[in-house]
Amino acid sequence: MNQSSSAGEKKAERTTIRQLPLGFYFDAGIRSFHIVARIKNVPGALYDLLGRLQANVDFVNSTSHSLGDGSAIWSGFGKSLLDDESEGRLKELIEWSPFVLECEVKGSDHGLLIDTFHSGLEVAPDRLGIIIPIAGAAQIFDRLAQTYGSAGKAILFQEGSALGKESGQYLKARLGRGDFDWKVEALLAIYRAYGWGSATLEVEDPNARFKVTVRDCFECSEMGKFRKGCDFLRGHLASAISTLSDKEFEGEETKCKLRGDSFCEFLLSRNEPKELNSTS
């Protein structure tokens, strides 16, 4: 076994760590706060803001993003470090910062806080997204297969292909001219970030044949009674890779948890153009 294969196996065996949801926080019986601040998008601004809060709030989940107008948004959920902490005192403390343009502070004594400042998600620049439980998605997929049989599976494949084409176009426009195998790696990294599954890549033939292993595929994480394969993901993989390469790829799922395997495995192969026989 070569060194790259060993590294791939170690990567695949890494313990999955789930990302906490950014839209809400719950910790029963804990005084907690949700803080949103619009700050100047300059070096040191976030450092100054967090430094002012370090003795008051223990943050357990936070995020920041630029607004493209010289400012940025930082928001975080945190547990109070002081028994008598208040929304007003935290807001006043934050507004003393010369980097803060405006802020919003909400507190909770019963442990539930919901981010009402933001509306929805942006999974990538100009790409809106939603959160739906994996169990819910699996039930929808299973119901399609139950109701329409093979036609339902074809619908899943076609919808996966349509979204895969869009994803491929999006990546292609942003990654520019680069190594194709690396672009496929980038696609699989996005799968992991989206929660679609921890995917690893084995290049069997550069630019022509790939093996993709998915250890925790979302499509079959909830076992279904009426499906025997991950048709949506198979369609997405084949279409996204075809779009990234400007070549036609076909996808085959050779292993699947829905068929009793411990993981899902996809073979992506480039279609070779058929040569016409010349006639004399």
C-alpha cells in the first residue's frame, strides 16, 4: 500500500465532529446571551471587541462575515460569567469600543436563545441555503421511491444531477484554471462542510476515473425501506464532475449502507467518445 493510500484511509477514519447550529442555542438553566455587533472591517476590531467581553461572557458559538461596505458582522452565543449580568450593561460595554458601529444584545434565563437578527443562511457567497433534518430528507426520498418506484429513484437522480451541474458551474467560476483532480477534492470538501458526508477521493486514472468513498452519507444515514442506493448523491457527483471537467462522466454506486455495506462508494468514469468506423 502506498503512502497516499494510507493517508487517505487515516483521513477517512477520523472521528466525525458535528458543527453546532449558528441560529440558536440551548442550555437549560443557564443565563446566556446572544450578541450581534456591526464593526469596522479593519485589523484589530474583532480582537478589541472580544477583549472587552472576555470577563463577562464565555462564548460557545460565534461567527463573523464581511458586508463588503467596510464593515463586518460578528455574532455569538455565550454563557454569562457574572450572576448579575444584564443586556444593558453588555451593550454599553460593547458600544465603548471605537470599532463598533452598532450592536444588539438579547439575554435568556431559561437557556433558549434564537438568532432573530439574521434571516436564513448563505452557504456560500450569493448561495442561499436552509437547514432540514437528515431524517426528514431521508423520509422524503423514501416516500418518492415508495410512491413512484423506479420513476421516483429517477427523479432523485435527475434532481441531484441538476443541482450538481449548478454546483459545478459555481465552483468552476471561482476556482478558475487549475488541476482538475484538485477541483474534485474541493467539491468533496464542500460535501463535508454541508454535512452531506465525509468523502475521500482515490484517483484511479488522472482526469478520467475516480473512486469516492463516503463514510457518513446523509442520503442513507436514516435507513429507508424502499431505496437500495443513493441516487441523488450519485447524480450530483456525476453531474458536478462533468461540469468541472467539460467532459461527460458516469457514476456508479458500488457500495451503499442501504444494501448492508458499512459505507457508500461511487465510481466516476469519463465517457470516451466513440470512433466512427471509416468505410472505403
